[in-house]
Amino acid sequence: MSKERSIKTLLLDGGCHCFNFTNTIHSRKEEGIYDYLETYDSLLDWCEKVKLFPKDRIKKLRDFAMGNNKNAEKMLLEIKLKRELLYKIFSSIIHNKLIDETFIEDFNSALSDSLSNLAFKFNKGKIDLGWNESKINLMEPLWIIFKDAFDIFTAVSVNRYKECNACGWLFLDRSKNNSRVWCNMQTCGSIDKAKRYYYRKKEKA
């Protein structure tokens, strides 16, 4: 992960929209958690970075949020609660822990709401995921994210879900031997190795 903390420099090591979304917390293993989603506008910066929406849709959401600031702040809080819900569910699966029943209920409720607002569109021989774009809804980013979470549950083996040993970020392990333990070898991998080397040297001293 980058030392400069901004959406612009935020690494996308999750392997899918859902995990990249949960990884908008700088580190889940450090005190003084830094949240990249400080404002609804920063959420839209993230959406643009991961190409969650076409740019013209992001502009419409940005303009609408600017004119409805209090509502945008309220929706952002709700979206961030759902981010933590996703993290808790996937982390529990990764560590083979029992998932709280209320988490499952909350997930199913959010998923149902998301899917009820989405629909497939046929465009020039292609099938695209869409929704009623005549109305603006500040929860639109969450719809796509929960659809992505649904796709992960139904199409990706659970042994491919991983949580970084160094920072706690979630990622999909697409390596051939399914042996990744870090979200990024160059960042967390190097730091983790250096720490272990330091403690081994210290024990021998």
C-alpha cells in the first residue's frame, strides 16, 4: 500500500470490486484506522478509479450529491456500514468462523434491494448491467458492489478468498497453487518479510 493516502494512490489489490471496496480502509491491523471514504465525493472518486460506472453517470451522481449534501452524508454512512458488513462476512468465511445470523440477514436484505434495482440491458449485441437511469439514487454504487459480492459467492471457490497477513485487506487468490498470503508482494510482502527477519535476528542476539 502507498504511503500517500488518497484515492488516487490507493492500490487495487482485491481482485474484484467487492474486495477493493472493503479495502478502502488503509489497514485493518493498525491503530488509528484511516478511511479513504471521507466524503461521498471521495466515494465517487473511488467509483471512477475502479470504473464502477461510466463517467457521465458519475458526474450526474456528483452533481446530485453536491445539491443534496446532508442526504449524501447520510447515504455514505449507510454505505460504509455495508462495507463493514461485507468485510465481517468474508473475513469470517476466510477464517472458518461462524457468521453471525444478523450479518446474513443484513446481507440478504441489502442484496435483495440491490438486485431489485438492477436489470440487464442489451446494447449492440452486448449484455450490460443497468438500472433505471432516469432517477438518481445515491445508493447506486452499493447496488453494483453487492451484485459483485453475489457473483463471488456463486462463481468463486471460498478457498480463493484471502485476507492479507500484513494489513488485513481482502483479496482473491488467482495464483495457480493458491498460495498467496499478502495482498501485494511488493508492499505488504516486503514489509512482512522484513519484520519477520528483524524478529528472528533479535531472538538470536
